[in-house]
Amino acid sequence: MFTGTGTALVTPFRRDGSLDEPALRALIKRQIEAGIDFLVPCGTTGESPTLTHEEHLRVVKVTVELAEGKVPVLGGAGGYNTREVIALSQELADLGADGILSVTPYYNKPTQEGLFQHFRAIAEAVPLPIILYSVQGRTGVNIEPGTVKRLAEIENIVGIKEASGNVSQMAAILNAVPEGFIVLSGDDAITLPLISLGGRGVISVVSNEIPAEMSQLTRLALQGDFPAARAIHRRYHPLMEINFVESNPMPVKAAMAEMGLLEPIWRLPLVPPKAENQARIRAVLEALGLVSRPAAVPTVERAHAAFAN
């Protein structure tokens, strides 16, 4: 169910800071029409830490309604309080989510045994497939391959979003887990190497901007057509990189605002990218033809030059 490209949806806000539901609906429809494989509302890219409980549920509810069974919905439900994560996960199940993406507890930094017990408790309480989310750079906690192996033995823990950036660790996980366990990249730029090792796709930031292209890249790679997948990767690699020139989702929302997809609004403590980075984002978009650009250097060369600068 959760293979290919899943978009880690941004959450659009109005200028008064409130949830922009019409923009959210437009973004979801754009994703589905572009052929995305699944949708991931209320993750890191969706600024979930700043959403109220009611907003979190509303975003997932709208996503489920618009998905209409055409694509699966993997709702974000993670945190440092196991009981609260279970309660939220149960609510998302009631809303019709097809699965749960659950990030490792942050701040309280559990041991590997603590991580195992945390995720086992969620799995026992929630009747949905669960994708683990390991992103040590944000949470301070890494799910080690041995722990992933133990968790993979639990029936409804079906996969992991691996965002450690450590390809060797990803390979170790793939060697440790059963064949059917889904290992997804948490970094757009590592999608191809992970698939070459046996990974099953990506939970993507860049597909907010280019859903059709990122979906095609992943499908080609999963079909074994790496030359064609590499061609797409090389073209859009500057966009994948510029999306992280500052903390995600600041750059991707700035880019989407340039593309006319949403208002350039973040909730504190996130702020707009610095002016010089905003200019770099704009230059990459122009070079790739995602916004109007002056005719000059060939597109791909301009994109790489813009990112390098």
C-alpha cells in the first residue's frame, strides 16, 4: 500500500495564520491528478508540531475525503508521550486513514528498548498499518537496525521511513527485515540508491512541487529502469537540495508560494527563508521552468548553477 512516492504534504496557512482549507484541498487534488502513490498529511513537512489537535484531525479528514480511496492516506501521529500518540492514532483510524506514520519520540531520548516498547504499544492499540519514522537529525534518536528487525516481527508494523541519511544503515536494515517489510527513503536525493538496495520508494518533500516527475522517477527505479530514473534525478536534484537550504518546510513552502500554490506563511518558530536563499530558490525554479524565467543558459545548467551559488 505504501510504496512508490508518498508526498509529505505541506500545510497551507492564510495570512492571519489560520488553516487555509481551500488551498489544502487544491494541493491534494493536484497531487492525486498528478498520479501520486500515497499522501502523508501532518508530518514534519506539514508543520505538525504547530497544529492544534483540531487542525491536525481536520487536515487528515480533508485528505481522506479527497483521496476517496484512489490513493492511501498515511496520517502522521508521533510524539514523546506514548499514550497521547495512541489516542491520536486511534482518532486518525476513526477518520479513515489507511495507516500511521509515527516518528520516534523526541526530547526524552528513549533507549532502543524504550523505542521497541513505545512502538509495540502503539501497534497493539491501533488497528492500522504503522510506518516507523527514524530521523535522528531532528529527534536525537536513531532506530538501530536490530530494533527495526524486532519491530518488523509485529504484524501491523509494516515499514520504516528511513531519514538517517546513512545509506550503510539503510542497507543493514534491508538485510535484517523480512522481504515484505517496506523501507522508504526520507530524503529525496537518496531515493535511487535506496531502491537499488531493495527499498520501496520515498516519502517526499520535492513531490509537493513536482508530484508527477517524482512519481515517475520512483516508478522507473522500481521497474529497474535506472538510466531513465537517473535522468529525472539529475534534472531535479538542484530542487531536492534547495528544499533543504534552510530547515524544512521553510524552503519548499517558499518555492510553492513562488509557483502560486499557497501563501508564503509559516507558523513560529519557523520563519521565511533569508533573502539570499529566497533568491536561490527562485533561480532554481526559473531554471527548471517551474516559474517564468528569462531566456539564458540551458535549463539544467542554470539549475545547478543556481543551487551552487
